[in-house]
Amino acid sequence: MQIFVVNSKGGSGKTTIATQLASHYAQTRHQITLVDRDVQKSASDWFQNRPKSLPNIQLIKDLNFIPINSHNNGVVIHDMPAGFVPTLECPIFANHEINKILIPIMPSPTDIKAGLRLIMAIYRSGLLEEKIKVGFVANRTRSNVRYHQTLMDFLHRVDIPLVGTLRDSQNYIRSMEHSVSIFDLPSHSVKQDLEQWQPIIDWLEH
């Protein structure tokens, strides 16, 4: 399975989503590959400091959009750069494997506008006709913030499904600081966060 974490806007939480997913699959699968395609190398920095005692993750650094075969690399998670817009012409989508695109989006005016532009680009790209599954993840949400409801209203009006909602939690900051994930922390301390991830994982698995 190939999972692409995409948003043309920077600062949406792509690396956090990609590294959390990599850690989850490392605990449940024999092989997991994290592909850092972002010039900022945040995923690589996280990987370099990850404790060796945790389940193995393979890291590939690639800025040239070279396809990665999941038959040799297990579950492949791509941390895509800001500015990237997925199209069928991009060689990384040419392998016709089970490709799924996750779009993290935050509750702010600029994120919603960027999300709308990305949706329009995906509609024009023909990706949906190729049965590539695309889903939104509402990221760093706080229900008491005004733009939370604005984001929810926006996501429920588009044809691309909202597959999960992740709260604005210090657990993500703490885990990224130590190059681990919430899946590596004591379950009793991250219970609510783990529950929020389950719908996302279910969507990816089906």
C-alpha cells in the first residue's frame, strides 16, 4: 500500500501525520518505508533521532519523485513537500498500486482556501477517476475555536470524505520532540488521541 500525505500549503502537519502513521504500521506490519520527499527533511530529522529500541522503519530520501515499489518495501508512506499537487502525470502515481492520499487541513482561513484550491486541482487531475482514494484529516482542531465549525462545514460540502479529526494535543509535540509517536507512548496517556486515529486507519485499510 502507498500512502501519500499531501497538502500544497506548508505547516499543515504533513510530517506529523506521516511519522505517526509510520510508527503505527511499524508496530503492526513486518515492513514499513517512510519516504521523505520534502526539502526541509523534517521526517529525516525525526527518523535520525528515533530510539533504536522501537520497531524498524526504513527511510528513503528522494526529492525527484522516483516511484517506490511497495512489493519490496511494505507499506510506503510519502511525506510530500509543500507546493506539490498530485497529478496522474507524476511518476510516483504510475505504479498502479493501492494509492491513497491523505490531506491534513487545519481550521484557519488560509488553510481552507488552500484546501479548496487543492481540491479543484485534484478534480482536474483525473486521480479520482483512477480510483485513487483521497481523504481529508482535520488536523489540530479545537472545538471551542470559531474556525473549527467553519472547517467542518467546508469539509462536509465537498465530495472528498473527511476520514478523521485530530485534536490540538500536546501529545504530538511531546512525541515529535523525542522522535517517537503517540503509538509509542503509554496508551493510558494518549487514549483520546489513539481513539481519534482509528477511523483514519480503518479508512486506509479498506
